[in-house]
Amino acid sequence: MSLAGKEQGFMRTVLSHRLFKNTSALVVLQLFNYLAPLIVLIHLTRVLGIELYGVVAFSMGMIQFSFVVMDFGFSLSATQKISQHRERRKYIGRLLGSILTIKLALFLLIAAAITLYIFNSTKYEGHRLLFLFTLLPILGQGYQPTWLFSGLERMGMVTAAGVVSRVIFVILTLSFVRSPDAYLLVPIGNGIAQVSAAIFSFLVIFSLGFRVARPRIIDIKYTLRLTFEYFLSRLAVVTYMSGGVMILGAFSTSVAVAVYSLAEQLYRVMQAAFAPINQSIFPFMAKERDVRILVKVVLVCVIMACLGAIVGYLASPYLIPVIFGQAWIGAVELLYLFFVAIVIHVGAVMCGYPLAVTVGRVTVANRSVVQGAVIYFIGAAALIAFGWVRPEALVFLMICAELYVLVFRGVTLWPMAVSMWRSEIRGSVKF
């Protein structure tokens, strides 16, 4: 076969691989994840001003934290189980019913906690309706069964639901939030978008022939045992990934929240570039456990993160004032730290659950983020106690937590993966 023929054969193999197809579907979603937050962010920072945007950003931080609580680790635990038992429709139906029941209980707890906080806080007493309206997007986002589609490797469905929610939110925000007085419409528009995506997702589930079975007590207990360790890990991640906005919102000024939130939102856009790869590689590795593919994916992702960080470092001093206005120039210094964080984050994520499930040691990935959160919590407690709550200190603290997670996972998991790889090579040679 000629060289050109071999290249064409290789390309056909790559393009037909289900991992490529799933990743491609999620890339489309992430294009909207890029554009939608950026469009909304630019619009809100200009319309609301720095102080009012800080209040809205704090409410968005509550949504992010609450979503992790409602997710309860199902995005990992249920994805893995469904990937392994995707032909057992009765099992999936009972799992689906148990998860929806647990999520309802969690939502009621979240609603009670937010209500108690806002009615006992003098700092935000003028914005109580804003925080009450945040319950709508929390409910809608929490009930989107992306874990089911991921486990079935139907990433196109994840893409469709994500596109629906983001397009609706952007249209509503640009159409109706045109002055500071309309800031209450931000969580309302977000809520309408998230609930619409949830409804769309369940219509798709029913069209695929799945049904929600009434869960038994034994099913709920099984589901809780299945996911509790994952929940602790997800809660730990959100502690050091999203804790900065929450801490600043409680112990600092609205301006500090606004500047930190702007830089963090741009950091999330950077993270979104790699999310499709992580979301598609996890269920693939849970089933195939192919170390060679994982090594290639990790190397490519880390190199891309380094290049992106360098470009961002050079361009941000010029782009931030132009796009957001001169009032937001303070976010540039924070972005420098976030560019360091993105390289560490990509390494930690790709050496996390995809690697852990490949070598059969998911507990290591869970344990690492819990320990990282403990480091962050101790550092944050010290900052609060000594009155040093500053945006820069919180970003540095997050980098320390992420670096620990990366080192712990690398030292613990990669030797196992290398050993597994060598065994596969020896086995193929003998064959």
C-alpha cells in the first residue's frame, strides 16, 4: 500500500472511532460554552457595572456550588455504571428513579439553606429576590441527566441539551437585561434556559425507550453507596475551584467579587476547551482501559494548555480593557495566575478519573481532591482569621491545591499505568 493510501486509512480509522465522534460532539457543545459565557459576561459587565455585577456573580457562585451538591457525584458514578451496564434497561430505569429522588431531597436542602442565609444576611438584604430566583436554574441544571447520555456514549444528546440551554440564556439576557434595574432577570433567564434543557433531555430519554422506574428503598441505598465517595470528591473540587467567589462574597467587597469573578469566568472558558476530551475519554476508558491512547491524549492536552497560557499571558493586558472596559484592568493580574493554574488543572484532570478508572483505582482520584480541598480549606481559614482575604491570595491557594492533586495522582497512578502498559506489550509479543 502506498504512503498516501496508508495515511487515508489512518484518517478513516480515526474519524470512525467512537471516541473521536463523542469528542467531536462535545467540541460543538464547548464552542457554545465558549461563546455563551463570554457574550453574557461582556454584556453584564457593561450593563450592570462593577459593584452590581459583583452581587450577581456571588449569586452565580451559589448556583455553581449548589449544582455540585445536586450532582452528588452522579456525573462520575452513574456514568461509569451505565457505561458498564448499558444493555440492562431495567437496571438503568431503577438507577434513574433513585437519582431523581435523591436530587429532589438535595434541592429541598439547598433551597432551605439559601433561604436561611439571605434572610439572615444584612449585606445582601436588598437583593433577596435575586438569590431566591437562583433556585430556578439550580433545579433545572440539577435535573439534566447528562450522566445518562455520557454513560451511553450519546454525546450528541449532551450537545443538543447544552446548546438549547445556552442559546436560550443568551437570547433572554441580551433581549431583556438592558439596564441595572433588570438584573433580577439574569437568574430568571438562566432558570428558563436550564429547565428547558432538562425537559428536552427527558423527552430524548423517553424517545430512546428508557423509563423512570419507581425506586425501592434498597435502590436508593445502593445508589447512595455507589456515589457517596464521588460526591465527596466533587464537593472537594468545587471547594477549591469555586470557593473564591463564595469566600469573597461573604468576607470582602462586591468590587473584589466582581474582579475575581471576571478572571475566574475566563479561566472557566479555558477549562471548557478541554472538557469535551475529559468527558468522552472517561466512559471510553471505563470500558476499554487503553493506556496507549490515554498517554497520547494527556500529552496533547498539556502541550495545548501550555501554548494557550503563553498566548493568553501576552494578549490579556491589551484585550481586557478593550473588551470589558478600563474599569476591569485589575483582572489582568489575576489572569496571570489563572494562566499558571490552567496548565496544572489540565494535567490534574487528565491524570484523574480517566487514568484512575483505567488502572482500577478510582479511589485514588477521589482521595486526592479531598486532600486538596483540605489544603485549600486550611489556607482559606487562615486568610479569614488574619483578615487577608484577597483575590490574589485565593487564586494562589487554588493553585497550591491543584498542584498537590496533580503530584499525588501522578506519583500514585502513573507507575500502575506504566506497569499495565508493559504487561500488554509483553502479552502481544508472546501472542
